[in-house]
Amino acid sequence: MSDPVDWGTTTLPWCSFSTAGAAPHVGVGVGTHVLDVAAALPDLAEELADGTIDGVLSYPSERRAEVRDRLLELVASGAEEHLVPQAAVTLHLPWTVRDYVDFYASEHHASNLGRLFRPDSEPLTPNWKHLPIGYHGRAGTVVVSGTDVVRPSGQRRAPDGEIVFGPSTRLDIEAEVGFVVGGPSVRGPLTLAEAEDRLFGICLVNDWSARDLQAWEYVPLGPFLGKSFATSVSPWVVPMEALAGARVAPPARDVALLPYLDDDDAPAGGLDLALEVRLDGEVVSRPPYAAMYWTPAQMLAHQCANGASVRPGDLFASGTVSGPAREERGALIELTWNGTEPIVLPDGTTRSFLEDGDTVTITATAPGADGSRIALGAVTGRIAGS
């Protein structure tokens, strides 16, 4: 069981939940309760019978909007039937992840890593402002918040230059935002407007990274074992409709974009989300998502620009969310400047990278349409050792 989140009455995030001895059901968050959707809307029971939101994800956007309107009306009526306290439920991975792609959309994060690893070159690679860079991850190791993360093993180069196999000694976090794709399956390309229409909702993501394995293996084909061992996601999927008050313009472009990525006609493609990262209960970073250079629609449009498939349940993540200030960096490799400036915790211990037993929690909020702030849930993982 996770700590209750007060969702209010208009966010209505989707989840998969169970009570003691029962199979998973599909729900939406209402206040500090979960509304059993199949019980409240019996005509949807068959489509939701597997306890996941897979059926809802396959709806076209018009159908999704209709279901959301029905739920909003039901909640607004004040009916308390079919509500279950969050404290009494177990939350599960709410959908079947079909494909997983992770991007590199923060200019601040990319620049910091460039300064760390290419100090004699320009911080950004020549292609960075022309296209959203990403890698294809492993959908089968996307896990729900609360799942322990086993320290991965792999090849790495020891300080003395010897190539060894063993547990990672530089295990890191990446505070990210994930985007869940909805709508019927289709082959790309998609326009930016079509990509925006396919954005079902968001979740919070921690794309755990073994920096020593990654450093040894990533040339020339990019991330592999240093990333594929676990990606944690929050158990709530917040609909894009609930984020209308968080839409903002992305940072100003200083490189002209090719037509399929040109978002001049979509001035509010970004999101003003405030993330917070806690290590063993202590806040170590507050990354601002509004600083992300590439928008979610641009990421999805580029992802399928070559004709790749887009399917309901696909997940793509933003890459590490980092801002311009030190306290806004969303990964330990940045926060500790590759281990040379360790974080000092209140008990006097220090961290350059994660130790066994460490727990990392990422939370976020967003502006609501009425000027309030809405919760976006949490993603938590504990390092269980190797």
C-alpha cells in the first residue's frame, strides 16, 4: 500500500487497484479514495475485466473524452457508492507497456553531461537542437512504484583499466516524466497535432542508470545493460485533460526546425510541472519540467517519423528533467558532478551514487485550471542490493 494522495474531484487519474483477496480492478482517484470504474459504469465492465486500463487506452480521443465526462458528472453528483479508501488498496502497474522509448529532452541535462565528458568540445552534440534524441528501452522491465530495484551487474572498466564483471558501483537515478500513448494502432508518421491527440496521460518515471556499465558499453550503439534492468513508473496515469492549466510555451528555439517538428502553430506544447526528488527522505533536487526543450508531441512525432508503429500502451519518457540551477538537476551524476562533489545528508553521510538500502522518491505537482496545484503522484524505489 502507498501513501494516500488527495486527487480532488477533477484530476481523475487512472489506476489498477486491488483489495485483500480480490483481483485487480480499474479505478480513478477521487480525493483520498479510488472509484471502481467498472462498478460505477457497468457498460465498461467487460472492457475493463482484466484490471488494466488497456481497453481505455485503445479508445480514440473522442471516446476517451466521453468516458471522462461521464466520470466527472458522476463525481460531481457527490455519489459515494463504489469508492474505496486508498489506504485499503494495493496499486499495480495500470497498463501493459507495449514499447518503451526514452528521450534526452533537457538542454540543461545534456549540456551538463557534455561538459563532464567532453570538456574540450561544445556541450551539445551537433544534432541535439535539430531532433529529439532518444533510445529504445526495454518494456519488459518497466515496474510499478514500490518495486525493489536489484543492483545490476555487467561489464565495467575498473579504475586501474581492468575489465571486470560485477555489480554496478555507480548506480544513479533519472527523474523523468513519462507519456502514455492512446488511440488505435497506426503506422507513422504523425503530424504534431496528431501526436498531441495520441497523448493519453502522464506518469512519473525513474529511469535507473548504472553509469559505469553505461560508460563502458554505450559506444557506438548507445544505452543497453546500463539502463535495461529497471525503469520505475508511478501507479497513477494523470489524463492530459487534467493538465490544461499546466500548458506553457517551451523554451525559445535558436535553431530552425524542419517542418514536421516546427511547433510555431502550437505555442503551448510544453508543461509546467514541478518535480521533487527525495533520497532517503531528504529533498536533494527540485527539477522544473517547464525548462524542457522538446515537447511531448515533438518527441512522439519524431519517434514515428520513419513509419514506426504507434500503439495504445506505448510509453515514452522525457529523459532526465534538469533546470539551470544546481539544485534543479535530476540525476546524481549531475548533482555530484560525476562523484566529485558528493551530497551531504543530514546524518552526515555522503552520496555520490546510490548505496544498497537507499530509497528514492520522485513526486510532482502542476498548476490546476482554477489556479490551485494538483498532485501528480509519486514513484518510489529501494535499492535491494545485488
